[in-house]
Amino acid sequence: MKNVIRVTGVGSYLPSKILTNEDISRMVDTSDEWIQARTGIRQRHIAADGELTSDLGREAANRALAAAGVKAEDIDLLVLATATPDHTFPSTATIVQHKIGMTGGAAFDVGAVCSGFVFALSTADALMKAQGYKKALVVGAETYSRILDWSDRTTCVLFGDGAGAVVLEADTAEDDAQIGILGHNLRTDGAYKEFLYVDGGPSSTQTVGHLRMKGNQVFKHAVVNISSAVQALLEQTGVSHEDIDWFVPHQANQRILDGVAKRLSIDSSKIVSTVGKHGNTSAASVPLALSEAIDDGRVKTGDMILTEAMGGGFAWGANLFRI
Ligand code: UT7
């Protein structure tokens, strides 16, 4: 028998306010046609005044717990990915820990920007296997609306707010069983900081700052980097691209999703795409997309799920699991 970590519940939350491309075209010099043609985005959700990243994370976490039938007090590990924390410290993870009524264990944030969920899932999986945690929450939660420069049309049209969460549970299985989390591939290259960063921070400017991106430079690296991480992951796990039931990528741009799927020979009918409705919700986008595909009946227990993400750092990577 071997130890396995299973994904047993998924939940998500989107703030109620929707900002359409038409709405943004009244704020900056852009158009619904340009945004849809270049990105596939039609609308995004925006957190209400006073609604914090931890509030979005709490709601997604509670929904994931309900889906798994697990109580907050039974969770012994919470790993939260965000680039838009409530405060410089404490971690947003500990704030969510308190808000959901999780009284023990450990909670901490992971910072890998748009790849945050991919890195957080890997971190939780590794800690559960190495240190015996039994039940974990992995949360991606973001309020990018708070770090956007709403006068910069090259970035403000792209992002949205939201949160997604998964419950992980430790289990045992036959040695040859291909169930639960099968593997991860994580990569970074700090040489590319200037292509995607926030121009503020406690140590540099003592301000929060705004997101700055050379989108076409990020785009250029995205398809190649993501495909390379996925190829390595498939090789390391011995899983073929034909075994993938659902491809649940980071939702930055429909053209990137399609480009990666094509390069990996994944049929377009297997792509879960929410970018049109959510925009880019950074660390929240993968669990949000997974949650939607479970809720609408596409993803079923036993399906093989491939995730991927790429963003600021650059940081990129992929996860593979049977749900
Ligand atoms: O999750 C983090 C990772 N982020 C990403 O993966 C984002 C990756 N990048 C992208 O998705 C795309 O590069 C963008 C959607 C950001 C931009 O698309 P693009 O096809 O790379 O366009 P571009 O940046 O090369 O700009 C083309 C033109 C420029 O005008 P000129 O210089 O050709 O006259 C821009 O000024 O489009 C202009 N432009 C806009 N026009 C109308 C840029 N933003 C807008 C806009 N509305 N919102």
C-alpha cells in the first residue's frame, strides 16, 4: 500500500458585481471587439468595497468543505495563494483560517502570482506526504481590481476578482493504483521580472503599487514555458496526453489556452475555459475553472485533470491528479 493525497471537494466564489467590456470601454480607449479578439474576455467580477481577499477565500473554502463533507476544525493545513493579500502581514491564510473556524494546524501564504495555485497544491501535497497532515485546504484568492491602474488599457481589461479552493485528504491505495495527486512540475526564472510586476511594495516604495506588464513579452514565453512544464510532468508520471480527461489551465488569454492545448495535442473539447466570464483571476483561476466544470457536470469523479499556469516571476508549472 502507498500513501495518496486525494482531491475530495472543490468550491469557488465570485463577487456579485460584473464589469463588462462595454463598461471598461467607457473608462479607457478600448473596445469589446479588441478585448474579445485578443483575449476572449467578455466580462470580469469585481469585489465590493470592503470585500477582502480573505472574504472571497473564506467563501470558496467553505464551499469546498461542504462539497467534501469535511468540517473546518478537522483541517490541519491551509495553504493560500495570493498576490493581493489583505495586509502585508499576517498572511491572508491565517485570516481565512480564523474566518472559517479552523482552530488548529498551520496556515500560510504562497506567493507565485498567477501560478500560485499550482505551487500551493504542490506544497500542500508535499507537506501532507512528508509530515502527515491529514486534511488540507488549498485556496487561491485574489482582488486584482485593487492593484490595477484603471487608466492603463493594456492591463486593466485583463484581470478580475475571485477565489477557488480544494480540500485534500490523505488516504492509502494499492501500490499500482493511479489515483489522487500524481505529480507536479514547478519552474521559475527571475530574469524576467520586468515583464510582469507590481511597481510598489513595503520594502521598495512603502506603497502597494500597480500591476505593470509587457503583455506581448509574457505571451511570447507563455505557450513555450507551459508546454515544456506539462511535457516534463507527463514524462515524469508516465501519463500520456491521451489519458487527460480535462485540461484546466490558468485563464489568462484564450489564445494561450488554445496554443498550449494544440502544442500538447489535447483536443479542444477537453479545455475548461472560463476566461470569457472571469477574466484573469491569477491564483484563483484554476480552482475557479475546476469548480465550474464540476458544478456543470463535465468533470466527474475518476477523471484525470491536468492544470497549468504561468505568470509573474516568471513562475510557471503544472499539476496532474485523478479527482
Ligand atoms: O496571468 C499572467 C500572465 N499574463 C498573460 O499571460 C498575458 C499575456 N499577454 C496577453 O495576453 C496579450 O499580450 C495581451 C492581451 C495583453 C495583448 O495582446 P497582443 O496581441 O500581445 O497585443 P500588443 O500588446 O502587442 O498590442 C497591440 C496593440 C498596441 O497598439 P500599437 O502599438 O500596435 O498601435 C496596443 O497599444 O494593441 C494596443 N492595445 C489595445 N488596444 C485597444 C493594447 N491594449 C489595448 C486595449 N484596447 N485594451
